[in-house]
Amino acid sequence: MSDVAQILGEFIAAWNAGQRPRLAQYLERVPPEQRDELGEQIETFLLVAPEPAYDERTWAEMTADRTVASVAEASMTPEPWPSLLPRLRERAGLSIAAVAERLGVGVPLRDKAELRLEQMERGAVDPRRVSRPLLERLGTILGVSASTLDWRGGGPAASAAALYRGTAGSPEAQRLDLLADALLSDADEWDEVDELFLGGRE
């Protein structure tokens, strides 16, 4: 085994153990002519590396630094739906209609669910009113956890959503909103789609 392969293996083992391996310390252990190679291999690993299972003490030490703490807080803030949902759908190879079908609502309600999903992707649904069961179903369909989808609006995320809502006044968006309103006005009572999209988190 070459020095590069051996030291790369040690770096990976330390990372996976939840330690905080310092790149410079590992680079110093190989001859100068091999440092670029080792650095590139470590960089490649870090691009796909799983998040280490830090113990409480290590995490506390890391987040004690203000810069690290602000990055950690930002990374735990769910991404706004107008940017997140279309990307997840595209990754899953699903149309909005396909997602609506997989939500498990009755056939007569699928058009209504499809319109509500389209509104979610435009930021035209109040995030505080969307139910936890809907987030759980969407998470299963899109291959993510419900917490990944648990955006509640407000803060910096609201500004990002506003950018995506810039198309809300387009003729197509207005037509979809009118269709949604028509479906709502035709409903005699609160239905399953209303419960999912408007029932609230609790």
C-alpha cells in the first residue's frame, strides 16, 4: 500500500469516527511530491462523505465558535418550498400530477391536490397551515425526511420564496388559482385535501 493510500485510509477512518482530522497534518506525512495527490483524494472523499456521528462534547466544541454556529444554524433551517420541491421532484423524475396521485387521496380529489401542490411550489400556500401528514407523505414520495420539508416561512427563507413568487401574477398562475378556488367553492364540506394542505402542523 502506498503512503497516499494508507494515509487517506487513516483520514477517512478518523472522519467516520467523528473526529476532526486536520488536512495539513495528514499532508505533512507524505513527501512533497505526493501532497497534491493526497489532497485531491481527500477532497474527493469529502464531497461524498457522510456526516460524522459527533459526540455531544465534540459538537459543543465545534459550535462554540460563532462562525461555525451560524453555519450550523443555517444548515438546519429547512429550504423554502419554491426552490426545494421542484428540485426534489425533478430528481425523482415525477410530475406534479404524479406526486398528487401518490399522495393517496381519492380520485375525485386528485385535481385539487395537484393544484395545491403547484401552489406550494410557487409559495402561494401558507406554510403554517400545511399538515405534518402531508410533509410525511411528500417526504416518502420524494425520498427525504419530513423534517427536510418542514419549512414554516419567515426569516431569510421568506425572501428567497418571494423571488419564486414573482411569477405568481402570470396568466398561467392566475388560471391555476382560479381553478383551485373553483374546486374549493364547489366542495360541500372540508375534505381530505383541505386537511392535508390547510389543517396545520399540530
